[in-house]
Amino acid sequence: MNKVLSNKKAIALFVGPAFILYTVLVMVPVLWSLYYSLYSGSPGLKWEFAGLKNYINLFTDKNFLKALGVNFKYISVVVIGQVGFGLLMALMFKFWLRRCKTVVRTLVFFPVVLPTVAVGQLFAKIYEIQPNYGLLNSFLSKIGLQNLVQPWLGQEKTALWALCIMDIWVAMGFYSVIFYGALLDIPDDVLEAARVDGASGFQLFRRILLPLLWPMVITSTVFSFSGTVKMFESALALTKGGPGAATKSLSMYMYDNAFTYYKVGYASVIAIVIFLICVVGSAVINRFDVKDY
Amino acid sequence: MKKVRAGLRGFVIILICVIEIYPLFWMLTASLKQQSEWSEYPAYALNKGFHFQNYADAWTRGNMATFFKNSLITTLVSLVFIVIFSTTVGFAVTKMKWKYRDAVAKYFTFGIMIPVAIALIPLFQIYSKTKLLNTHLCLILTYIAFGLSLSIYLVKGYLRSFPDDIMEAAVIDGCGIYRLMWYVLTPLMKNSIVTVLVLQFFFKWNDLLFSMTFISDSKLKTVQTGLLYFSDEFGSKNWGAIFASVSMSVFPMLILYMILNKAVIEGMTAGAVKG
């Protein structure tokens, strides 16, 4: 048995190709980015050693700070929206739903399987005002709220919210299914016992359900966080970062620097910032996972 | 009183379902509208007829046929390799006995944390030096490499609880390592393979960042980049064709979801719960 399982040739064959591919195309580029970040310009084009200058420039770069702000606003709204609505929906399903459990679960999961670009295009038409009213504006004008009709994606103050709502819509079903699964795992007699002891609805949630669901809440928050830090595809598909830079995220700003302005070194620094936010943020959220609630 | 309350609760749940489904339904009806319907009727009106010409336009004039072919090639080829690699590596790092196996397992798991953005620029340089930009190959290689970490992690989680007795019985019967892998383990790992397939199909089919960076030739664009490009070309005028092309890009996922409903939900949530 052990002889078969320590067959060196087989191990090399099983692990080798994947190991090489992963090293060359994932790990090497990550380290390479660190090296790039110390240079200014673009390889072959004013490529000069800059030391830590790129890092220092970040602090005075207005566009970077703006993108950072947009990205953080987006992260906080979308994470709270996705996880919060997901949890709320799961609770409704658990306590209010008697029949059609599978049907409801299947329906709310639908948006999750849609390609991001398709969702972006769809919502662009929902928010549209020119040349025809889109879905939202035509509804508003129908129910007499003509004064609310506006170019949702064309104004700084509404564009980011429109984007957040789209991304919450896409994923809240996903989180509700996760939480619903966790809720169904909680044995009924635990809830029954609490009810017999006279716990009200809110107490039941606060004292029994929330502690039991807490690890899942943390996991979901980390997942939602690491997805939103990357903020790229949905924003590109819906608004292309506009109007102005109202929905331009760090990833998009990095992309512009690398492929439009040819500032590869500087773009690498921004990529590293994104990586750090991802790692540090996830670690901070995980700290809230108190074992003895 | 109780009845009113139950009715209200039912209403809220139905409302949630409508919110999640209606935009999708609207998209499908909109894809069958004629151009004139947009200016004559409000946007929420149902389609007056079935204007399938939109789909024909998107498929031929909008190049959706080409984009579909490209997406299918890159996605399917990379899926095959992701499944092969993740099962063999997953097996080697959980069940086989060798010195560096835990270190290698950690090395692969580390990749789950890495945002794609950080590797993008060096990858572009690598592909431009090796003249692989604007080929299917560079997308396939990237898809495989970035699909490994999570897939291996999922397979590992499954194999860890896998009883050794079956393997032992097979080995006593004279089964070598390759036959053990192929004839004994692979069939038993069907569930985790389906999970990996579903999750990775979704990721690869939806990829935008890599394909828009590495592919500029419009004959090689995938569905997602194609859609963006398409809406820039026709977007503001030809709404019917836009909706038709968006609907088309959604169909593969919808069909997959309708057939494999349970497996899809399990596969996609596995990435969050276990990853």
C-alpha cells in the first residue's frame, strides 16, 4: 500500500505540470509585480529605476485617492447589502415559508448564474433615459413620479448607488441560499425550547440564531469583501467608470495606468495596494469570529 | 388576524421572487421587440410580437457566432485541464506519501487569496514577449493556472474524508497507482468533480479582465468582451439586438442551471462556504 502511494514517478506526473503552470503564471507574476513597482515608465519606454518613488506618489495622487474613496464606499454598501439582505431573506424563508421551499430557492438564485457583463448591459437599459426611458424611468413616470425621472447613470450622485444596487441584486440570492442552508441545519428543538422559555422573536434571533449563524456571517462577509475589493467587471459593464470618475475603482485606475498611460511601474504599485487591502481586510473581518460568543 | 398576517408574509416572499426574476423576464421580452415599440410604448410594456430578427442580427452582424465559438473553445479546454490537474494534485497532496506534500498543498492554497489584478501586468508582458497575445492559448493557460487553487482546495476537502479501505482493497487486488487513480478514485469523486466543473465553468465563461487584456483581435474575442464591444457599436440605437445578444450570452448558464439546478447551487456556494 505505502509502496504504491509513494511512487515518485506518479507524484511527479500528478503534481508536476500543474505546479509548473501555477508557478510560472501565478506566483512569478506576483513577485514580478513587486519588482515592477520599483520602476517608472513602461518596459522599453523610459524604464528607469525609481525606488520607492511610486509608493510615495500614491499619497499625493488625487485620482488614486478618489478611486480609493469610491472603492471603499462601494465595498461598505455592497458588503452590507449583500450579506444583510441575504440574511434577512433567509430568515423570512425559514420562518414564513411553509410550501414551495425549493421553488423559491431556485428563483432567488437565478441572478447569481448570469454573466456580469450581461447584467451590466441589462441594468444600463433599466436605468436608461435616452433615447427612450428605460424600465425604471418608465415606471416612475407611469406612477406619477415624473420629477424622479433622471439620468441615473449620468450623474455623479446617483451612478455609484445605481451600481451598488445592481451588485446587491445579483448576489443577495446567493447569500440567502447560504444562510438558509445554515438555518435549516439548526435543530428545531433548540428553537422550540427557546420559545417555551418565552423568548420573543428578536430575542430568539439575537441570542440563539445569530450566535449559531455567526461563523457563516463571517465567512460570507470575507467572501463578499474579497469580491468587492476587486470591483472591476460590473462597473466597467454598467458605467465604464463614469460619469467623470464617479464609479472608477482601484482596479480600473490600475488598468488605465498600465494599458492607457503606459505607466506600468505605477500600476503595479496600485495592484499591490489592492492585494494588501484584500489580505488585511480579510484578516480584520476574521478577527470578529469570536468562538465563545 | 392570523390569516392577514400569513397573507402579508406570503406577499413579501412573492415580492422578493419578483424582484429577483422580473429584470430577467423583461430582458427576454425586450429581446423580441421591434425598434418602433421602444418609442411607441413604455419600456415595461410586453412585446407586441416575436421579432426573432433581433437574434439573427446579433448572431451574424453582431458576430455573436464567433464570440460563442471562442468562449466555448477557451472555456471547455481549460475546464478539462482544471479537472485533470485538480484531481491528480488533490489526490497527491492528501493521500500519497511524500516529503514536501504539505508545503506544496499550502503553496497551491495560497493562490486563493491573490487578486487577479496583481498578476495581470506581468502576464501581459510574458505573453507579449512570447508572442502569445491574441491567441486562444494564452487565455486557456491563464484560465487553467488561475482555476487551480480553489479547485484543488475543494477536491482536497472532499478527499480528506475519503476512507482508505477502498484504496487498500484495490491495491491488495494488484491495482497500480494509475489504475487506482483512474478506475477507483475518479468515479468515486464524481460529486466534487461536478462542483469544480460548475464553479469553474461559471468563472471562465464570465471572465472579462483576462480576455479584454490579452485579446484585441475581434475575431478572437470571447462572449463577454464581444458584448461590451457590441454595445459600443450598436448600443444606443439598436436596443432589440442588444437585448438579443445579452439574452444569448445568458442562455448557456440558464440552461445549465435549469438542468443541474441542485448541483449548480451546491457548486457555486461551495466556493464561498469552503473557500
